[in-house]
Amino acid sequence: MDREDILKALSHPMRVEILTWLKEPEAYFKTQEHPLDMGVCASQFERCGLSQSTVSAHLATLQRAGLVTTRRVGQWIFYKRNEETIQAFLKNIGETL
């Protein structure tokens, strides 16, 4: 876990929003055809009103920081929160601040 990378990733409100959506995918991605236990397909993030390239950049930042994991199925990439890293980060922040 790189705390600085995580803090940078969380500095943009859209990336925080994406993590919020991924926390309860059943509430935000009801229209996804694939089972949500696979994760949320990248195309589902169109809901934020940003271009595909901008959404991809946000998702890549979250992935580099270790806040999300990916799974490729055919041509699709599915995203899930990395709860282990998130919890370790929260614990670390709680202990240091």
C-alpha cells in the first residue's frame, strides 16, 4: 500500500464517487447484464457523464493506487473495490493522524 498514491487518487471527487458506487453496486448498476459479483463493467461508468477516455483515466488511477481490482472477461474489464487495501489505508490514517 502506497499511502501517497492513495491520497492522490482520492483527491479527485469523481474517483471518490466511483469508489462510493462500487461499494454498493446493486444500488447503482442495476442495468448491468453481467452478474455484479464479477465487478462493474467499465462501460457502466458512463453514468457520470464524462467521456470514456476520462473515465478510463480515473479507473486507471484508482487501479494504480490499489483501490480497485480488475478482471478481464473477453473484451470487457470489470472493476471491484479492493477492500483489503482500503481497510489498510483507513487503519494507517487512523493510527498516524
